[in-house]
Amino acid sequence: DARVTQTPRHKVTEMGQEVTMRCQPILGHNTVFWYRQTMMQGLELLAYFRNRAPLDDSGMPKDRFSAEMPDATLATLKIQPSEPRDSAVYFCASGLLAGDNEQFFGPGTRLTVL
Amino acid sequence: GQQVMQIPQYQHVQEGEDFTTYCNSSTTLSNIQWYKQRPGGHPVFLIQLVKSGEVKKQKRLTFQFGEAKKNSSLHITATQTTDVGTYFCAGAGSARQLTFGSGTQLTVLP
């Protein structure tokens, strides 16, 4: 059955290193979201794309984070340089039509920055 | 901006007891959605409510959308250990984006 895939599932890196997380949305979905989940902050929206165009990235620290959709089957979230406070689970989700419809979440990437 | 508050943050119940989580928005919503996240898992969509005063049921789960479309609740009757997880509400506002609540973490004691 169709599902959102994310790679890697786990990533341990040292402070200052670049981290790239990848997401393959469900085929045919035209909205893609990146969320960050921590115990303290809960589920935070980082970026939102519709038809591959970024619509909202106000939740994303601009100095070190970047999100792109090079094509309809791939979304990327990059952190450069990474910091210990970036340690979290990063979820990608996809959906249809608009940002207020049902979202299908991927399994997440658990990032640990030492 | 739109804020969605959810209470309680944590709830421990004995198996068989009922459970309710509440969600309140600072603005009127076009729809509200509920998601469940099992420990170590990812959020999974449960339901969407659109109409004022709407009530929907899924087996032991009852979802309500307030008359003013600013609040919602999820009630679980006779909890089971399989109900363990975090329940999130997510409200859709005028910007047609979802804002997730902070979630209620449910623990069911056998």
C-alpha cells in the first residue's frame, strides 16, 4: 500500500556536520510537509510545499536549515551546520490538494547531534 | 497566529476506564482532525470533522466538534491497552494549514 518513505531512519552526527534527510511522498500527493518533534516543543511545522513550490517555511531556522523539492518524488531537508539542539525526530508528511486536508506521515528520521 | 491548545498533557487510566482529551482553538476552524501516535511511531490520521456540532464515532472513540467550531473533544470508552499513545488534534484555519495541538499522552494501566 502507498506510504511516505523517509531516509535515513536514524542519524547520529557530530556538531558542525551537514545532515540531509530525504522523503518520498505518496505518488500523486501534491502537498509535502516537514515537521520536527521534540519532547519540549511537540510537533512543529518547519516547511510546507504545494506542487513543489514552498508556501510556508516560517517555522524553519533560515540560517542553517533548507528545504527543497527537486522533483515531485523527492523532498529534502538539510541542516548545515548541525547543532546539538537540532536533535529531534523529523517527520515528512504528504497530502492532497491543500494544506488543511488529511496528512500521511512517514516513519521519521531520528537525528542525534553530539 | 492561530493557536491550538490541548489538555490534559498526560493521562493515566486503568484499563476499562474512560478517557477524554480536549482541544481549543484561538480562532474559528474550517475543520479539525485527530491523529494518534503510538510510542516510537508516527502520527496516523483518525478522523476529520467539518460541520458545527458534528459528532462522529469509530467503535469506542467518539469525536465532537463544537458549535462555534473552536473546540473539539475525543472520548474513548472503556480503554484498552491498545489505546496507548499520544492523541493530537490539528485545526485548520483561514490560511488552510493545519496547526497541531501539543497532544495528550495516554497511558493505560492493565
